[in-house]
Amino acid sequence: MSLRLLYLVFARLLGWLALLCRSSSSKNIELLVLRHEVAVLRRANPKPRFDWADRAYLAALLRHLPRALRQHRLVTPDTILRWHRRLVTKKWTYPNQTGRPPIDQATATLIEQLAAENASWGYQRIQGELLKLGHRVGASTVRRILKRRKIPPAPERCTDTTWRQFLRTQASTMLAVDFFHVDCAVTLQRLYVFFALEAGTRYVHVLGVTSHPDGPWTTHQTRSLLMNLGHRASEFAFLVRDRAGQFSRSFDMVLASEDIKVVKIPPRCPQANAYAERFVRTVRSEVTDRMLVFSQRHLRTVLNEYAQHYNGRRPHRGQQLHPPRPDHPTADLTHERIKRRPVLGGLINEYERTG
């Protein structure tokens, strides 16, 4: 630091010697340019940062300026006095201060997280939750931290349920059904796949494959779905479907017998059945668009194997990168060897640690 100060003084002395050879008009023009540059810098960055060498150099030279010019400098007499008070404070700061210990940054971040994720929680409710997590923090401290982070108290926070929260809550009680087709490689026969998706967990049920989907066939596959769900059928309150002719009156009556309300999407609005449409895109991009299907039996075998991978091993962004129903073993970090297991002849790969 002392070398920096000496270099700064030496550079300014050389600049002063160079100024002796210049005319007064040239110096005045340079002063006007420098003043304008300082004004521009003040607009762009109103709080310049000085190190200690800059402070010492400016403090030594400012007292030689006329009083009228001191008010136009970046460093004013009030600034020098503030530097002096800061030095005094650092010198006479006692290490053993009385009072409450400061709150660490991790706890403050946790308080902010609890307030942001729970709009109806007050200071004492957050205090109680922190106590359960092993943090003894007073309600006044919670209030002070939230006030510092500009988070209002519970009555003033937004307590209305957002659309994202509402849809996420409703998804746990919702089923989505749809069809997608696959064309055979040799015969060019078009096969239709009927599936159902549990919107809350993204668990998929491949219900059937046929070349002639009609109302009775679709109703029969729906009965099979309800039988497979068993007692879990009572967990679902809604089923979302489009307005295709395969969904007949008997289809709706079978679901109504289980107190499941059928919700029809608007005409020509496939995005209203977004969960099912997203699965169609996934299964096409990962399987059916990357291999040739030769028969109905072949397609059924492929989809059953892919459904096991999709439900048990494939991570989903909507599930925080977890499968709908994980069936993979817990990773043992003591096992360094990673084993690859091919699915569908290596079209998809699964990995796990083995000894």
C-alpha cells in the first residue's frame, strides 16, 4: 500500500512538471473537459470507491484548493470527516460486545425462504417452525430480518393462491387420457395407443393398442384401469379428455360410477390437456420415432417395457428430477463401479452403482 502511495505521488509530480510547459488556455480547456467527465461519471456511478492511498492523496491536496472549488470535488470536507470517524470507530471497537449474538446468513436465508413459501405465516409461526428445525430465534429477530429483506408481514403479503399452486394441488386428484398413433413399418397399418396419466405423479398407464378404436373398446379399457387402481380410484376426482368420438356416453358413466367427473377440453385446444400431450411428445421422441414397429404385438411389448422405464427410472422435471414411482436401488457411494443396463436394445440406457 505504501508503494502505491509513493507511486501515486511520483506520477502526479511528473504530471505537474509537464503542466509548466503548457499555456494557460490549454490548461483551462483541459479543466473544462475534466469537469465535464466528472459530471458524467457522477451520473453513471454516484458512489465511487476509494482505497486508502486515494484518500490520503486527496485529503492532502484538497486543503490547497479555493473554498469555492471544494464543493465541486468528489471528495468534500464532509467526506474527509466521515473517513476520520470511521478510523476512530475501527480503533476503539471493543471485541467483547454485549447483547444478542448476530444471526448467521444461513438462518436469515432460511427465514426468508419460510416467509416466501408460506404467505400466511406470521412471525411467531415462523419462529415455531425454526424451533422445530433446531434454531432458537426470537419473533422480533424474524421481524427485523424480514423487514431488512423488504418482506411485509403476513396480512400484507399476497395470500391469494397462484395459478401454479392451484393447478399443482388439483393435479394430485386428476387423470388425463388420450390417444396417439403409430404406423407399422411394412404394412403401414395405423395403430392407436390409449393411455392414462396420473397428473400429480406423472405415472403412466398404457391401457391398450388397437387398429380400430371405438366406444365399447375404450370403455372396456377404462374399466380395466379402474380395476388396476383398486382403492386408489377414490383418490381421483377429475378426468381430462378431448372430444374424440371414442369417448362415448358409456365411458363417462363408468367413471361417474366411481365419482370421477369427466372434464372435456375446448374444441381444437390440445394444450388444455397438457399433461397427456407432453407424454405423447416424450414417447415419440424417445421411442416410436427412433425405431420401426412391425405389428400390434411388437408395439405393445415396446410400450410396456418403456412404461416400466418411464415410471420407475426416468427422472421428471415436474417431480424434482425423480421418477413417478422409483424402483431403482439407493445409490451406495462405496461402490465405485457404475453399471449400464440397456432398455429396448440400447435405445435407452439406465445406470446404477454395483459392487
